[in-house]
Amino acid sequence: MFYRINMADLSVKKEEGALYQGLGGRALSSRIIDTEVTATAHAFSEGNKLVFVTGLLSGTGAPNAGRMSLGAKSPLTGTIKESNVGGTMGHKLGRLGIRGIIVEGLPQAEKAYILRVSSDGLFVEEMPELKGLDIYDTVEKLQSKFGMKIAIGCIGTAGENRMASACVGFTDMEGAPTRQAGRGGLGAVMGSKGIKAIIADDSGTKMVSFVDEAAFRAGSKKLANALLTHPVTSQALPAYGTDVLVNILNEAGGLPTRNFSSGRFEGANNIGGESLAATINERGGKTGHGCSPGCIIRCSQIYKDKQGEVVTGGFEYESCWSLGAHLGIDNLDDIALMNRLCDDYGVDSIETGVAIGVAMEAGVAKFGDSQAAIQLLHEIGKGTPLGRILGTGAETTGKVFGVRRVPVVKGQAIPAYDPRAVKGVGVTYATTTMGADHTAGYSVTANILGVGGKVDPLKPEGQVELSRNLQIATAFIDSTGLCLFVAFAILDIAEGLEGIVEMCNARYGWDKSIGDYLEMGKQVLRDERTFNHSAGISDGADDLPDFFRKELLPPHNVVFDIPKEELETVFNF
Amino acid sequence: MSNPIELRGFMGLFKVFKERNWSNPYILTIEKIVTGDELLIMLEIEKEQVEIIFVNGKAFLPSDARIQSGDRVALVPPGTPGPYRVLLGFVKKE
Ligand code: SF4
């Protein structure tokens, strides 16, 4: 079932979505945007649409199937955007039988509306008391009115102010807004539609059933076994979270430091997963926290300050990097506070950290000065002119301050892996339809997809093929509603991927092969590229900023040297 | 005189270093070039505890690693997220 909401007259229609059968998650959101949004429309115009969609396995008892996708034309990149998020919303919408909510049009007056979804239907309601609130206060008000059991996705002041890096914050299993649909400024699109929050109450619903329950159970068991036995998903992620990558990337010489001027940070160990876990455990916080129903990996955590007060959660590697090494800051408490401020004002912590680093490069503050960085974040919260510049992202910040070293692709900040030292990620950054996005090429690899073998991260050979296969497989996983981190285990345990295929088939009574699902992944990329081309963003934009090709990155003293002509072959399939 | 090596331990080995009262990085002198496997025996660290050894920022299987004085070395247990094992070159061609 689909709901279509027109904010111009606040009408709500129920639809079957005949055009969109057999699609979920990113495949669905990108198809809707490609089909229904005029690619040249301004991201804040009535022609842009914001969609909330569930994945193929949402609302089921499948392991780690709690993710959902938001889609729109991005105000940050001008490209199509899919932003994937955990928390409890995806599962509840799935149980409510909702495949998509399509929001179109613009409201006639600047008011604060919420979309309230339950088994009784979808209702657009005005809640003026939410206007001007940041995310934590918004969540508290909504929970006191509607109870703790609802799932909430809402924007903060950054979204209301239509800052191009605004995110949408979603509540986790404890009801705290620690999960973000972070990238690409979809919070600003939500703000332009006058929607402050979406809330879902799935009381009275049941777990979604399968056409073939026995086959589902068998597939589910295979995936669960893979996740529970692989050392990444059963040990490293629950113990250290994704922040386990800090020391590893630092050692590989690929941890971008002080605005991409070095690949090693002397303070890496202080902000790495090992120190993070030790600090959390010492203070009675929580590691091994699951952000969504059915998560058996539990990579998230709850971080407390020295006084034992909860500061933040879902403290990812990319945020510890963007607000840490990238700024030359190695104080975890300061980084945790900055992460909280990003989540509360409602901006993407990657884009914001990178923008602050670019501002530091310009001399607005000194690298390593965490207090100054915290003040800059407050500027975003207050919506001052400086705050609005930073809140519009790294590219705009670079332009305003005349900085040359601006790490963005298609207007979106490059995250935590330096493409000179990890060249395969560089190919993905350069070519993904989303603007620089590490998660676009994250998925299943090796023998299963015929990638196989060993690439040398410092050499160009084999990287294009690797990135191509990663991007295709990722587009498929992003369409299932599964957390992308299930892919971490599948590299070595082929049964896990079989389990995913079997569950998708069992849910709908299909008989698809892995090849068919990968074809779905390819079609997602084709849809997205069609939209981008129509929006005027051609293959010429598929490259990294030129400093990556010219400036040597210590300690390996390498540049990004994959020829542009080779990058142009990524989508030859 | 030979230069010492700088040795780091990640994930579970971070704890092991602590328990042994080793600094992290632990500074240690080796007399001759050793393989990763030999280094682990010297350190009394189980083979299963280490998937990859970084030597001067490059990833090697323990059996392929060659370590000499002055090197910066890091021991990485199994647990690096999948795609990075490929992207960082941990996965060895069969
Ligand atoms: S693995 Fe991490 S991101 Fe994925 S659902 Fe679990 S807690 Fe959330």
C-alpha cells in the first residue's frame, strides 16, 4: 500500500502503486523519484517529492531487516538521493503494510505539520508547538503526547532552515533520536514541505507473513548463522562498533587527517573503537546496542560523559573521523558532544565535520581546537550567516572562504577513507550516483560475485571492476530493507547471501536467482543515472577533485591515479 | 645497533597489550629479519588471533610479512568489516 500526500491541500490518497510492484528500498525510492520528479526542478520546489519507503523484507522477522529508505532530489548535490536509515520506523511501517509514502506539493503557509501513521490510516496534523525545536526536544514532545512506543523521524532547526546538509533523525529502540537519514540534505526537503515529523504506531498489527513460511525460516536461519559466526558481525562490531576502523585505516595510511593533508593521525588511537569501547564500558554506557528490531549485529552504542549522563549514541566511525581526525581533534568527549549537536540541530555529521575542516583550512578556527569547532556547530544551530554557510556543506564553505582543497564529489563531502590510499573507494566516490558516498560500494564481494583476488589498495589495477561489483551488490542490499552491515559477513560465508535470496523469494513467492537480484541492483543504478543525466549532471562529473591527483598523501606519498577514461567504464554493464 | 620496531595491537589485542603491561605501541628490538609467523611465536600470540599484519602501512598475511628493525608493525585480529578486507588488500588470491 502507498500513501500519497499533497501538502498544497493536505489531501491523503491511498494507492496500490501498480507502477512500483516488486520493488523495495532504494530500488523503489529511486524509481519513484526518477518517474515522478522533474529532474531539473529545484529541490525545494513543488515539483520535488520526498518519499519514505520500506524494503523487500521490512516488517518481517528477518535478521537485521529494520532499515528503510528516504528519497528525493537532493538540495546538496542536485542529484537523485537515497538515504538509508535504521531505528524502529522501517519495521513499523512494514508491519503497517506500507510500501511507500510519497509527499508532494508545497504547503500554503509556513506551519509545522506531522504525518501520523497507524492502522487507522495516515493523517496530516498541525503541531505548532514543534516549530523551532531541535530534534531531541521534538522527540520528547511527541513522546509525551503519543507515548513511547511510536517511531519518530523528525527534523531540527537546520531542516526548518532548509540547510542543504540537514538530516532527518529517527528514534532507536530506546526512543532516542540517534539514527539519521544523514546524507544529501533530505531534512531540508522535509522542511520545505512543512513536515516537522513523521510518527508511526503499529499497535494491533502482526509481523508480515511470507508466501512460503518454511523457506523463509530456512533462509533466515542461514543469514543469522552467518552473522552470528563471522568474527566481524559477532565480535568486532558489537564490541567496538564501526569505529574499529580508525586504527586500521590509520595504519593503512588512509585516515584523512586535517582536511586530507595526511593519511595518518597521531591521535588516532584516542578516538578509535578500542578506546571508545573502553571509555563506554568504564562509564556504564553500552556497547553492542541494536538500533532496530531484529538486529543481531548490534554495532551501535550509548556513550555517557564523565558524570554518567547519556551524550550520544550510534557513534559511527565516519562521525568520529569527521569531527575528530579530520579536524585534528582527539578528545572523544568533545567529539561525542559534537556528534550530539549534529544530531540535535539535525545536520549530517559527515558533511558538517568536513565543512568545519574546510573552514579550519581557511583559518576560521585552528585545527585541533575542539572548543572552536563546538562554537561553529552552535552557529549552525542559531542559523547565523556563518552557521548557514557551514550548514550548506563543505563545497559552499570552500567557495565562500576561497579554499582550494575541498574534498567533495558532486557537492557532497568525501567521508573517512582517503581515496589516494584506498583507491577502490576512490572509484566509488568519483562515480556513484549519490555524490561522494562510501556506503555506495560497501557490499558483497569476492568469489560470490566473481570479483575475487587481491587488489593492492595503493595501485590502480582492478579497482574499477571492484567498485563496479560493489556498487551493484550494494544497490540490491539497499533495496531489501536489510542493514548493509550484513554484507560484512557474506564475503566469507556464502550461505548468508543464499539466505537473503531465499528470504526475498519466500516473501513474495518469487523464484529469482542471485543474478536476477543483481540485475535489480544494476537497474537501480541505471534509474539513478537517468535522473542525474536529465538533471544536467553528466559523466563528466564522475571524478575526484584535482588535488587528489596532484597532492601526495603521506605516509605512502601516493596520488589518485586511476585515469578518467577508466572511471568512465564503471557503468559498462 | 639495530632500531627497535614499533608494534601496535588492535581490537582484542589492545586488551592483551594492556594486560601484559605493554605500551601501545610496544617498542621491541629484533635481531634479524623475521616472518610474521615467527614474530607471533616470539610474542606468544596465537596465530588465530591475527588475520593481517601491517608492516609500514601495507597489509600482509602473517606468513608473507617480513619484519626488520625500524619497522612500524600492527597486528590486526579477524574482524575488519568485509569490504575493507578486500579494499585494503587483506584478501589473498587463492
Ligand atoms: S548493525 Fe548497526 S546499523 Fe545495522 S541495524 Fe544493527 S545497530 Fe543498526
